[in-house]
Amino acid sequence: AAWSAAAAEAAEGEPRLARRLDQLSDAERLEGEAAALAAGIADVAQRAGSAAERQRSFGEQAAKSQEMLGRATAKQTALRAELKTVELTTADREKRGSLTKRLQQFSGLAAQTEAARKERDAGEALREQAWRTMEAAKAEHGQAVAALSGQAERLLPMQGLLAHIGSKLRAMQASLPGWMERVRQGLREQQRLQLAAQLAAELKDGEPCPVCGSSERHISHAAPSAANETADALLQAWETLSGRCQQLQLELSPLQAKAESAVERVLESLQAAGRGEESAGVADLQSFRLPEAAAAAEAAIPSGIASRLEAPDPADSVLHPSEVLEHGKQMLAALRELTDLNGQQLAAADKAAAAARARCSETARRLEQSTASLSTQQALAGRAQAQFAQCQADLDHERAVWVTMFGPELQPAAAEETLQELDRREAAADELRIRLDKSVAYIEETTLAQQESSRLAQEAQLEAVQLTATLTAQRQQLAEKEQQVNAVTGGQPSAKLIQDAERELAALRDRNTQLARSHEAAQQALHQAAEQRTGASEAERAAAERNREAAGEWEAALARSPFAGADEISALEPLLQQQTAMADIIARHREQEQQFAAQIRLLRDQLGGRTLADGEWEHSAAEVERLKTENDQHLQLAAKADRDLESLRGKQERWNALEAKRLGMERLTGRLKSLQTVFRGNAFVEYVAEEQLVQVCRAASERLGFLTKRRYALEVDSAGGFVIRDDAGGGIRRPVSTLSGGETFLASLALALALSSQIQLRGKYPLQFFFLDEGFGTLDPELLDTVITALEKLHHETLAVGVISHVPELRARLPRRLIVTPSEPFGKGSSVELETM
């Protein structure tokens, strides 16, 4: 009975559980489809919300753009009205042009007149200043000439005194041979007497004299040895006196030459200073020459010394030679005293005369410069006055033309305000035009933005409608699937129910298996045949039961189904394998149907009740197909154009690189041709020489500016020669031949120093020494100090500067000196001596 109950339970439960599992499998599949459909619904809902938000946003933007468009149109109208009020008419523009032109011309003439007036006033001031400078220079030059005349009056007596001393010395030298001859005659007489005495001493009484043959002795001869010695000493004293006279003559000759040279230089300076004008002092000094100077000097000699300057006559037999010798010594001592005293005075006077000559030359140069400057300023002042008069006449003429054109009520001072008002209106009109142009562009942009916003809002509305229809259909499908699932699962998860059914089926099968085994073990041996019969009958009964149940279910299912009979179902049995695919197709079809329905509704709304014939529809469809075909063709052409564009870009980059290389080579070729042209012939050498000359001139100009306290500068003219730029005279350029002697020396010195630095010190074997020969005697003390300072700065460890000069001031400034002493007429030769400070 247990076995029968278990078997019945198994026979009843296993098909039920199998059906349950099939139903739960379908429910699980439906749950998956529902979950996927729910996810799709969420996505569609999100898209529909986004489309609705876009529709709202674009609608607001379109409305805002429409509002802004209205305001912009109103503003544009206002701007046009304002432009008409401020825009200049043709008459206004003509008036502004004429007024601007005449005002510019009038202002230019007024400015020129004012500048000419200032230039005239400045010229008058400069002329007055130049006149005062010239008067001061003239007074200073007169003082310098007076001082130089005083030096001449001081030097002339010294020259005369030296001439008087020379004449006395020559007279004394002329008398010395006569006195020496008298001494020699006395000496010869003493020698004769001495010989007679010796002969008389050797004679014997009664014997005849071997000289005369007489035997008588009437004269007694004393031995004159002492007298001979005295005569020899006297003769030697006279010879010593003669040598001392010659020595004094040698010393006196340079002093006379120095005095004569000093007097000549002073007189030459006085003649140069008095040239072109009458100077009584200069004429008196020229007439006051050596004889008068000698007489004046002789009168100025003290009586005590003058009495000793007369040489005795050798023919005077009363005077003894020894007395005359003593007088000659006294005379020579007096001449020596006068010579030494006059030599000291001559040195001091010569130095003072040199300073006076330098001052006279400087004042003459200043007077000449001030006179030239006065002439220049007078010419400039006259030219400035003429220019001012011309400018004033032009301004008066222009004022008359102004009154003729614009009337007396509009003066040039008020014309500027009128022009400013017209310019303000023009600027305002330009500003309004710019604002109108901007408003036109703004209105166009706003219109396009409004149209674009409206289009996007319509597209968003269409998309929202389509998505809403799709969302409705999907939600309907989701509800159907959820209803089907709930009908099977009762709202519980299908997976859990499948697990429960599978566990129940497994338990049922295990229990049935156990019971079968137990029954088989109990009845196996005894009821083999009965078991077979019973099993067969039971199987038959069960099969019949199952057949009856299956038939009932079949009939019920056939009655519920739309099929007419079993044959129709059997014919459709192969389609069961395609059930899932067909369900998907059906779902897609329904979704498309809903979309088409939504599109149909949208089209109906857009058509607004209008109808479209089939021919028109087909024509539109054909047109769409044609446009799609053309679009595909255009896409292909665009792709081909893109490929061609990339190819052309590559070729263009290559061409650009080659073109840049070609241009570089072309520039290089041009440079090479230019260099070839430059280096042809002597052009480049001449160019380098000109540039080197300019560099030398610049260096020389800098040095000349330092030496002249920035008064002069050197420049190179177009012909390659030097010109002087007189910065102190307004930058006037003049030839170098107009420079004075001292200025010429300074310019030559500056050029020599520049050449030395450019040439001597830059060779492979630089000449590190530089000699200057003379030229310093023409400089005044101030310029001489400047030149010496410049030479001291130039002297450094790589360059030695040597100066050859007779100027005493240089000797006191130079640290090392080579003193060259010339040879003496009756003495030793020339000598060189090194002196150091």
C-alpha cells in the first residue's frame, strides 16, 4: 500500500513539478526580459526628460532672443535717428577742410613768426654779447701790448749795455798786443844788456873785444838777471790777461745773441700786434735801436765802474806796462761784473718777455676770434631781422585772406573750437556708425540664434514625443510581462521557486527510489511473476490514466487555443524552436508600430489637416532616396578630397621647405655677388681706408676736444679732407687753414696721437715710442699745461713719449730729461746729460 501510495504520489507529483519547472523557467526568462525592458524604459525616460528639458531651455532661449531682437531693433532705430542729427553735411565737410587748411597755414606762419622773433631777439643778444666780448678782448689786448712794450723797453737797454761791454772788451783786446810788444821789447833789451855784461866779464884788460875789436872799456855792465825774471813774469801776466779777455768774449757772445734774439722776438710780436693800426709806442721802440740803447746803457753805468773801462793807449810812453797791466785787470773785472749782472737780468727779462709775448698772442687770437664772432653775429642778426620781417608780412597777408574767406566774426583763435566741434560731431557720427554696424551684426546673430533655438526646440519636442510614445509602449510591455510573471510566481522570485521545485522533485525522486528499492527487495524472490503482471497491469493502468489525463488536458488546451485541430498543431510543432526569436520579432514589431504611430501623429500635427497624395509621397520618397544617394556620393567625394588635401598638405610642406632653402640660397648668392662687386678693383681698399680715416679722425677729434676744452672738433668732409668744427662758434665748419699757429699745432698733435694709437701700437711689432719735435713755443701757458697733462696721461707702460723742445716749462714738468749742450766755438764739442726728478 505504501508502495502504491508512493508510486501514485510520484506519478502525480513528478509531472506537476516538471510543468512547474517549465513554467518557472518561462517566468525567469520573462523576468530577465522585464529587467532589460525596465532598464530600457529608464534610459528612454531619461532621454525623454532630457528632450523635454532641452525643449524648455531652447524655448526660453528663443523667447529671450526674440525679446532681445525687439530691443535691438528699437535701439537701432534710435541710433539712426541720432546719426541724422550729428552727421556732417557736405557743406560742413567743405568748411572743415577749408578751415583746417587755412588754420594750419595760419598757425604755421604764426609759429614761424614767433620763432623768427625769438631768433631775432636771441641774435641781438648774441650780437651785443659778441660786441662786449670784442671790447673786452680789445682792452685786454691793449694791456698785453703795453706789457710787451714794457718788456721791450727793459730788454733794449740790456742789449745796448751788452753791446757797450763788447765794444770795451774789443778795445781792450785791441790794445793788448801793443802793450805785450812793449814788454817783449823791454825783455829783449834786458837780454842784450845781460849778454853785454857777460861779454865784458869775460874780457881781460888790454885784450881786444872779439865783437868790436876795441881794447878800451868805457861802460860797466851790471848783471840784469833779476830784471829778466821780472820781464818774463810781466809778459806771462799779459798773456794770462789776454786769455781771460778771450774767455769773457766767449761768454759775452751767447748773451749778446740771446739779447738780440729776445729783442727781435719782442719787436716782431709788437709789429704783429700793431699791424693794421697806428701805435706810437711800437714806432718809438722800432726807432730806438742799438746805438741809442748803447748810449743809454753807458750812461747808466756807475761812475766807479765807468772809470775803469778805458783802455790805455800803448803809444803812451809815460805809462809803464806793469801799471797798465794792473789797470787791465781792473777793467776786465769790471767787465766781468757787468756781464754777470746783465746775464742774470737778461734771463729774468727773457722769461718775462716770453710770458708777455704768449699773453699778447693769446689776446690777439681772442680779439681776432671775438671780431670774427661779432661779424658773424651781426650777419646772423641781420638775417634774423629780415626773416622776421618776411614772416610778419606773410602772416599779415594770411590774416587778410582769412578775413576774406571766413569773415571778421570768425577769428583764428575761435576757429580751433569750431574745428573741435566739427571733429566731435564727426567722431560721434563715426561712433554711431560703428554702433549701427555692431547692431546690424548683433541683430543678425540674434535672429540666427532665435531661429536656431526654435529649430532645436522643435527637434527636442519631436524627440520628446517619440520617446514618450516609445516609453508608453515599453511600459505596457513591461506590465504584460510582469503580469505573466506574477501569474506564475505569485510575486515571489522565480529563481527561489525553481530551487524549491527542484529540491521537491529531487526529494520525491529519492523517496520513490528508496521505496522502489525496498519493494523490489521484499518482493523480488516471491513475487517475480506477480510483480511482472502487477507491474504490467499497473503500468497499463498508469498509462491509461496518463493518457486520459493527457487527453483531457489536450482537449482543454485545444479548446483554449485558436487552432482547429491536432493536425494544425502538429504542422506548427517545428516552429516551437523559433519561439524566442519570434517573440523578439513581435516585440520589435510592436515597438516599431508604436514609433510609427507616434510619427504618424506628429506628421498629422505638422500637416495640420493637409493631405498628401500617393504620387507626391512616392515622389518625396524617391527624392529622399536620390538625396541619400547624392549624400553618399558627396561623402565619398569629401573623403577623396580629404585624402587629396592631406596629400597636398604634404606636398605643400615639402614645397615650403624647398622654397625656404631656395630663398636662403638666393640670399647667399646675392651676398656673394655683393661681395664680388665690393672686392672688385680698389673699391674695398678705398672703403677700408676711408673708414680707417674716419676712425682716426674720431679719435683725433676726441683728443682735440680735450686739448681745446671742447672748443674744436675734427671731421672728414666728402672729399676725404679734414675740416674744423667750431663748437664754440655754433658748430660752424671751416677749413683747417683758418687755425692759428698754436691751434694748428694742437690739431696736428691730436692727429699724430690718433695715428700712433691706430698704427704704431697695432702692428705685429708695435713701435712703443713716440717723439714730438718743437711746436710748443706757440702755445700759451694754459694750453701748454693742457698739452703736457695729455702727454703725461698718454705715457704709460706700453708707450714712451719723447719731447724735443726749448721751452723751459717742459723741462720742469718732464720726469726724465736728456740735456743736449751744443759745442763751443773755442772749446769742447757737444754733450748729452741725463737729468731725473
